[in-house]
Amino acid sequence: MAELENKSEAGLQENTAIKTETESETTIDKIDEIDEMDAATEGAGEQQSDSAQEPDQTDESVSDIDAFDITRKFKHNRPAAAGQQQQGKDARIQGMPGRKQNLVGVTDKKVETKRIIYFLALCFGITWVSEIFAVIPMYQSNDADVVKEAVNMIKQLMLTPAFSALLVRLATREGLAKSGIQFNFFEQRFLFLFGWFGMTILTFLGAAIYFLIFRDNFDPNMTRFIDSYRGGAESAGTQIDAVNIVASYKTDLLLKFFTAAVLDFINSFGEEWGFRAYLLPKLYRKFGTIRAVLMSGFASGLWYAPLVAVGYYYGNENAGFPVVNILAMCVFGMVTGVIYSFLCLRTGSIFPAVFAHSAVNVLMAQGALFTFDGGNFFVGPAPTGIVSGLPFILVAAVCLVHLHRHPVKAGE
């Protein structure tokens, strides 16, 4: 009987100590410990329901340093040694004052809906108004210098999605927390390397498939390109060496195989930080992974509509212009958007998608220089074509299947 009383008294003292510690503890290690407990139980409310339906996910931990609040490190069954290292780290920082930054309003669907509307209104509004009333009239003029200036303005407008996301983040007090700006290469080296080289390889592969089917259109001497080059040189009163030009271009193309991922980095970052780092997570919380991935890709394709409607992409001589052209761009945006979204969701970083996007932009028109007729954006050899786009379609399908079988789990 005395033994039971001693145990009860010890238990009471232990509970009192825990309660006191919980009320007074304000250090970083205690906050991290609470967050880990929340992640292990998959949060509250809807997350508890998801955990009950998929019990195999309960052992996976959600990292506190993931860039997106809907992502987790793509690792399973973290070893005990990692937990011991984390405990050692917590012990070293014990006593340091701090406070974990939280996202404002991410659990409120109404707030998230407003943010989506604000972002889309700014992103599409700024771009479409600028293109319709300024860029397109300049592009359709017959003045070469004015057309060149219009093309430069189009490049600058590629930053609009990132600018819009930044404004909405600041205006709605969401801040820059979990915005994909982390370079976790050593943790996700395979997906980073795929972002760097993968889309380049797919572009070359797609062009090869096109030329295998349309062999009569393959021109290794780049005759069409040289003729246009020669015309400009003759008007300037200079002579050209076609052999050296072709050799130099092929060397440049080889260099682009290794560097295309960063040659258009700024413009690609402008799009990806808006459509993938900002819009994608919000669509996910409302519609789920697969629909969010497809919707963000569709939005990124539709964003080009004014330029497509005047023939800047796909031309203007096909049947069904411009509706068919706009739909084709939306489909292309969905296909590539699936791959970009997969890279973002699985790494928690925006950079693999930026590398991939840059590679596609840089190599988009390179294959057409080896054709007699300039190629066809609906067929190939550009990746927008149905033939040369087959490798992209296949990889996008694999990404969708993987996301369906291994869905991204939301974390508090």
C-alpha cells in the first residue's frame, strides 16, 4: 500500500513538473519538439483523417525546414542516428531565445482563396494589359528596332508572376516564409541534376524523334539559317564563311547542353516563383495534389494567350487560329508544369524547376535551325510539337502517377 502511494506521489510530481515546464518553456528546442509531435500525428482535423486513411504515412516525419508547408523531405523511415543528432543539436541551442515563424492564414480557406484571386488578377492583369496596349502594337510594326524593343519588353514581363507573388505575400502579411528559396542540393541531388540536365536531354531526344520520322526535313548544313544570316551580312556589306558559322553554332549548341539551365535563369525564376512557389501550394490546399499540379500548369500556359493570339508562338496560319493555338499553349504549359511541379514538391525548392524551365526556353528553337522549312510548333522539332513533345508527355505521365501513388502530405 505504501508502495502504491509512493508511485502515485511520484507520478503527481512528474505531471506537475511537466506542466510547469510546458508553461514556462519558450526556447527553440521546446518549440521544435512540439512541432515534431504535431507532424508525427499528422496534425489535427483534416490531417488526422488523412492519417487514418493512410496509416503507412504516419511514420514519416515532416521537416520543419521544408520550403513549402505542404512538402516534406523525400525520405522514409529516418534512422535513429538522425534523431540522436537532432537531439544533440537541440541541446546545443537550449536556452537561446527564439520564435518559429508561422504562415498567416494558410489554414483559412477563405484567406487562401482571396490570395489566389489577388495573385491571378495582378499576374494576368499587368501582363495582358501591357501586352495588348504596348507590346503587341510594337511587335506588329514594320520597324525592326521597335520590334526588337517589343521582344525585350516581353522578356521583362516574364518577371511579372514573381513580382505579383511578392506583392500579395507582403500585402496579406504572409511574408516570405516557406517560399521555396532553399538550395538543398546535397539532400536532393538527383532531382536537382534532373532539373539541370533532364529537360535538355528530353529536348534533344524529342528533336531526334522528329528527325527520325521526318528525315527529309533534316538539314545538317543549316542552309535556311545560313541564307538568313547571309542576307543580313550582305546588307551590311560583309562576307560570311558558312562552314565556320555552322561549326561555331554546333560548338555553341554543345556548350548549351551543359549551360542551358542557367542561361535564362532570371526569366524562368520569375515564372516559377509565381506559378509553382506561390500558386501551386495554395491550389493544393483547396483541390489536392493532382488537380493543383494540372491547374497551375494550365494557368502558366494561359498566361501567354495575348502573344499566342497574334502569332508570336505557333504562328498564325493554321486552321482554328487563334483558339487552337491558345489551347495548344495551355496543354504545353500543363505538360511541362507537371514536371516543374513534381520537382518543386519533391525537393521543397524552386531551383530544380527554374533550371528545367530555363533549359526549355533556351533550347526551344534550336532544333528548327536544322530544318529546311523552319519546323512546325504543332509538330516539331520544338518541344511544343506533338512529335518532339512525346518524351515530355511520357515523363509528365510518370510524375503524375508517382504523385498519385505517393501523395504529398500536408504539415502544420
